Amino acid sequence: MVFGQVVIGPPGSGKTTYCNGMSQYLQLVGRKVAVINLDPANDSLPYDCTINIEDLIKLSDVMNEHSLGPNGGLVYCMDYLEKNIDWLESKLKPLLKDHYLLFDFPGQVELFFLHSNAKKVIMKLIKKLELRYLSSVFVANKPVCCKMSQKRVRVLTPVIMCKCVEIVTFCDLLLITEGGLEIEYLTIVFTTAAVQEKYMKDDENFESDD
């Protein structure tokens, strides 16, 4: 039985940061975890990448060879991945026995809303590898949540994926007014119990209970 998360959301919302934090958290609680980077535009990964789409296709090569922009290049890369899904399957099979899977997807809405290749990649993996226990995590940052013009995209994108959990990032930048006072939301932190929270903090910020 394989469990995992498909992490989606708009560009710059913190998907890779979320995958990095969740990976550290899972290792902290004793889980084996594999992070799969499926964003060919993400050339600065803070986590140890188990599978990287750049080993199959590079966005820069696609843009140069086919004279495409970044968005068109990403659509091409995802279409190429769908047609070469056997490559991804062969990389995933050794991990299915005992690893928790985190899929770090590109943020361009076109890949999920205007095109179906990204969704087809996920559905093929679910069918061929029996990944029935995948959940989608939609990461939305504070500006996207606040701008009315972008709310439709924020609402519609998770609908495309089943079993979706929505996470709002950059909450520390969000101020609301209540009773004439400005209240600042706190950032979201991952913890299973208060006794474990101290192990998740940076050493320089950790204050001993002693």
C-alpha cells in the first residue's frame, strides 16, 4: 500500500518549499520518503531529489530546440513525460514497497486547466502502479488568495484533482482588520505533537525546556 502527495499550485506559492519541509518532517517521524521533481523549470532544489525529470528532458533544451517560451516549453515537457511514462514507472517501482511519495509538479495552470497531459501522467501512474492512496495538495500563497481576479484559478485548479487539501502559504504577510485592530496570521508549521515540535525547529531558534 503506497501513500503520497501530488503537490500543485500556482508558480511561486511554495510547492518546493512545502515538499522540502514535508520531506524533513516525514524523515523526522521515521518514514522513508522519496521526492519526485516533475518541474523541469525548477533548477534549484532544496531537497534531495530521488527522481528528477531533468534526467529525462530539460526545459532549456526544449526552448532552444523548438523556439518555445517557458510556458510552451513546460507543456512540451509534460507531454513528453506522458509519452515516456515508462521511464517514470521504472524509477518509481523500487520505491513502492516502503517509501512515502511526494510529487513536486510545475505551477503553470495551463498544465492542469487548459491541457490534460499533467493529469494524464498522474492517472496513468495511479492505474499502472496502483497508487490509489495519493492525495493532491494545492498550495496557494497569500497574494493569490487575496486577489479577486485570481480566485477562479485558485478554486478551479484543485477541482481537477481528487482528494484535495488546500494549504495557504505566506500567511505571515496577511493582515486582517477586526474591531479596528490589525491581526497578523501565523505561518503554518508541521507537527504531530507538542513534544515533537522542538525537534523541528532550527538550533539557533530553539529554546531548551530545561
